[in-house]
Amino acid sequence: MKGKSDAYKKLLERLGDVDMSSGGNFWKPPEGLSTVRILPPVGKMEYFFLEIGQHYIDNTSYMCTNICSDGADPCPLCEVNELLFRAGQKEMADRYRVSRSFWMNVIVRGEEASGPQKFTPGVTIFRSLASYVTDPDYGHITDPDEGFDVKITRKGVGISTRYETRCARNPNALSDDDDMIEEWLEKSTDIVEFVAGQMLSYEDLAEQTGVDVFLEQGDMSTLEAEADEDEPEDNGDESPSSKIEKRLSRRSGRGDTRRKRSS
Ligand SMILES: [Zn+2]
């Protein structure tokens, strides 16, 4: 670290809200059964969820500029991860891997007084949710009037944590009180804006994490050529379910380098 205290301070301020362990109205399923209602998208959110990538380096979480921009922008940490992996440095590569999660607003049943909370499940829970969204018997599970509560059972702790996710059998209203629904939707976090506020530029991210050194040495030209091939074309007008399926299939081709953050 060479005289970065100001930039570092700025970074910490930006990251302050994202620390998953320290509240900030993030909700994590406790052991046992929880029932939640996922809230529909608000503000700039296109869908009820936003796919997020985070790199955890020295116990600090950094937003992945590639995943959080839906593939539009490059991420120096992902590039270094790939460079090291290709160079056979798997253990070092591991340090720069990305964790994917899907951020959304929920009302936790029994904790309605807390209002909307941010829920950040990983791929396992999200895959279950996606299966309901794409199932015509369910569909719009976030609809405030005719959507479905979601039951999440958490078993175990740490790396042995297992989740079971299923939708309630019957649709129900988010609340019997229309004013309450309106208030919850107003208080929901615009996840797109929230995450945009936590993102660093490519250069800052590379510098703050010290990977700028790797990138100066690496041969990025081959990497970019291959990355372009992987990227499916976006045809603009997609239904949420086809977009979800595309995301899931895009991911399945890659080596599973994700790690569920143990709580
Ligand atoms: Zn990344």
C-alpha cells in the first residue's frame, strides 16, 4: 500500500453498507423455517432481482464491475482470476474468484414491522425461485395481490448450510392493507441504484486491490477474444423468465468457482 489512505477511506465509506454481517437491513435466513414475500421491482430495477458479483479480498467485499453491469464493463479482479487460472496458478486464482448472488427486497413474515429488507441469496435459492417464476402454475410470485409467499428452510451452519426453498401452495396478498403495500413498495431499496453507489471504476478497483500489477504483466488480448465468444447476444426484448434461464445456462458452462459466503 503506497499512500492510499484517502482513497482507502473513501472505499471503506462506500463499502460500509455492503458489509453483510452488520445489519444495514440485509436479511439472512436463520436456521429453521422462514417465510418471506419477495417484493416486485422498484425504481430502475428491471426484474425483482439484480444479479450481483462480489470479490472477497482480505475480508473486504468489492463489487464485481463485470457482473454488476450485466457484462457491459470489464472487471480487473475477474481478469486476474482468469489469467492466473490459465497460467495454472489455481490457488492464487481462487483468491480473486467471484461470488454470485441475487439481490432483492423481501418482507419477512413475522418481521413485517421491519419493513422491506434486502435478501441476497446465492444460486441455490435463486434457482428454486426461478423454477417457480418459469412455472405457469406460479408465474408472478411477486405480485402484491396474487403472488406467493416463499418458504425457506435452512439446515446447518457454515459450509454445511443447506437450503430448501418452496413457494406456498396458494397465492395470497402481500398485505390485506393497501396502504401498507404502498408504504412497503416506497420503502423498498432500488437495488440498481444501491449497487451503482457501491461500485468503483475499473482503475480504482484494480489499484485498491493491488491487481494492477498482475494486469500490467498479463496478456489481455487472448483473454478478451475468448470472453467475447462466451457472451450471448442480448436481444433486448426478453421476458423475465427467459432472461433468468439464459443467466442460469450462461453460468452452467463455467467452472463453479463460487462459494457461498458462510454466515
Ligand atoms: Zn469481477
